[in-house]
Amino acid sequence: MKEGFPFVDVNQERHTPYAGYEGLVNLAEDISKSIRFFSQESKVRRGPQKIGDFPGQRCQELKIKEPGGGPEKSRIFQGRDAVINPLKHSQSIGAVMALQGIDRALPVIHGAQGCAFLAKVLVTKHFREPVALASTKLFTEDVVMGSEERLSSVIEGIVEKQRPGLIAILTSGLSEVRGDDVAGSIKDLRCRIMDAPCSIVHVSTPDYDGGIEDGYAKTVEALLDTIVPGQREQNRKVTGQVNLLVGSHLTPADFTELREIVEAFGLRPIILPDLAALDGSRQGFSSLASGGTGLSEISLMGLSEYTIAIGVSMESPARKLRERFGIEYTILEGISGLRGTDTLMDTLSALSGRALPARYERQRRVLIDAMRDAHFYYGGKRFCTALEPDLSVQFSRVVEEMGAVVELAVVPNHSASLQRISAKEVRVGDLFSIDGGFDLLISNSHGEITAERLGIPLYEMGFPVYRTIGYPAKSTIGYRGTLQLIMEMANLLMEVH
């Protein structure tokens, strides 16, 4: 019955009446929704895949996907200047998140103590794990007399007591406005701690500009700058090694799922950063980040054959790798949903020369069956999302595939991703700016008050999520992650229905 044919549920346990004139209207609406869903599904049916020889021909055939084109452009509006119930978070939080995925790294926020305190509280509440973070704790006299000396003394103390492999100095709005010579301080510090095996990088993360994705992407770029090219590196590539530059919108469980998918094709991934260890699997205590990508692995990224960037925000780091090492790249705007996951699988199949593994063929069939089962509850429903730009793009594609509509997508700041969101309207604003008639709100835990005001359910995603237990351990990508997403949302919609 469900093999590609539109259908409606006419059994006695249904909740929609089909009797009488009103029932005929309901039946016509359900038939229309089912036809619309199945016509959408037919666009993503897979045909036989042609695979070339690895690696020369296939790497040339893979085209670099630049932002632009794709879905019809949404209307984009700038919100008011005043912010009420903000959706936006500072760049430094994004940088801190990225550095949790680097083994033996320690981010140091160069600013007032409150800047680091707020970041640590939010990141800890979200992951429910200890977070590696230090601060220079600037006071009034430091700002007036000069904070470079304070920065140097804090870094020297960290190197002596904690022995990190990497220190990332994150300049806050306070130190940026004051105009501290951080580059000069780092140069002086390197001379003082020459004997210590510790790299120092600087990431500009002022609170008054950008958001989580910006700070996260800047940190990834700074980490790539630590790679020192070898003499024959340009001509020598490691067969089967690929770089994965993963955006901030994935959960720790997503990192594990992504690695397993890539390795199933016989490829060796270097994931930057790798937040998989924040799923609760770490053991012992350390004031440094542990379990992520090591600096030794990062140094090998220039030898990879290809780079896959997950999220539009990762385009700049991918471009840097291409400029420095001649490594071509592909941008995958989302790896959730049927289309997004198919694109990921096709890319890996082309790179490896292998067909889609049987287990993922099965997962795909299960997902399609679940989509057909759940499409009754999505058809014609109006969604509102309040998420970071990359997650908005990825999630809006899932909603579109299910036959629902994102009426309004609210994002915290401007981004190259905005034109890629599948929504009728995209608004740069806050949670208070959300108004209208919707069936479901998708946002972080701060969206609870907004959902209550609108009288609709809240499906928690994004950052921070602390009202739902287990979010870091939940996968949202691939066929299995998409299956979990659509089932959970269908249950919410079914309760309302």
C-alpha cells in the first residue's frame, strides 16, 4: 500500500471524521496532503549510482557546492534594534564550544570574570559535562593601567600548572574595545615558554558582533593556521583520508554517527573539531578538554585528499585549506533529512569508490516508511523555528520533505545561510519578535515562554537545551537521526491533533 502511492487512513480508530459534508471536505484535504507529500517524495528517489575509479577521476568529478541557488529565496527582514528575550549568544561561546573538541586544549577568555562565567554556565548546562575554560578576570585597574601584563601572567601560570597542548586566547568586547595588543603579547609569551610544548592561538570574539557560528568558525580557522606545511606535502596525499569540518549545529552523538558513516565507506576521517566525547563517555578529571581531535591529527589535514564542510558557516575554513594545500572541498548545507543524507552518502560513495553499505540501504527504507506513516500529521502544518542559521537551513529541509511549511524562521544574526533557509519569511530578531498562528515552535530551551505565549508545543533543538534530558546523546543526522526527529515531532503534533 505504501510503495509510492498516496493513501489516507480510513480505519475506525482515526480522529478525523469523513462522514457528511464536513467529512468530505476533510477527506479531500487529506487526499490532497497525501498527494502533495508523495509528489515531493518522488523527487528524491534514488537511481543506480555510477562510481568512478578512486581517487583521481572522482575527486575531479565532485563539484564544489557554493552557497547560492537551491530553494526559492525567502523574504528576509531585520528585526527591531531593541532586543527582548534574546536568541543571540556571543562569539566567545561558539569558540569555547569548538575548543571542547580539541584534545588538551584550554580556551582563555581575555575579559571580565562575568564573561567567562556566563559562557561556562550555558555550555555546562547544555552538555551536562565539565567544560574547560579559564579567564584573565580583568578588573578596573587592569583596564585602566593595561591588561597585557595580566594576560601574560595568567597564560604563564596555566602553562606551568596545567601543561595544555593548546591555549586559545579569546578576546572579549572589553579587551577588543580597549585595543589590547594581543598579537604582541603572544609573541612575547612564545619566547618565554619556548621549552613548553604548547601552541598559542588568538581568536577575536567580541560580544558586540556576530554569534555562536562566527566564533566557532573563526576558531576552526585559527586551528588550521597551526598546520606547518612539509617540504613535499603538496604532492603527497594520504589515500582515503578526508577532512570533515563540522559546524556548531551538530550534537555530540551526531559526531559519532558521522564518523561511523564515513568509516563505513572505508575512508579515514579527520574531524575538526570533534565533540563526540561530550556525550558523557569521558572518564577521569581534567581541567583541559579531553577526547577530541589531537594537534598531531590536525597537522595531517594538509595531506588529505578531500574536505567536506558540514554547514555553510564552515566554508571559510574549507577555503583556507584549499588555498594553503590545494585540497578541494564540498559544502553540505545539511546532513539530515532524506535529501541531505542522500547527498552525504553519494559524496562518500564517490570519494571511496564503494556502493552504499547495506545497513544504510535498510535505514533509508525504514526512514521512508516512517515518513509515509507520519505524513498525515505534518501535511499543511505551520512551523516556526528560532535557531542558529546553519541549523535553520538543515531543519527547514526536513520539515519541507514532510509536507509542512516553515512560516517563520527567526535567526539571531545575519549569515550567508539565510538565503538557504526553506521558509516563507526569515527574520533576524529575538524570541519576543515571534508572533502569528503556528502549530509547533522549534527552538532552544529559552523558547519555553514564547511557546506558552503562543499556546503551542515546543520542540527543543539548538543551543542551549537543558530542559530535555539526553540531548547531547541524541542523533539528529543521517537516516537514523532523521527518523528520530520526525517521530518525536509527529508525536507532538498528534497530541495537539
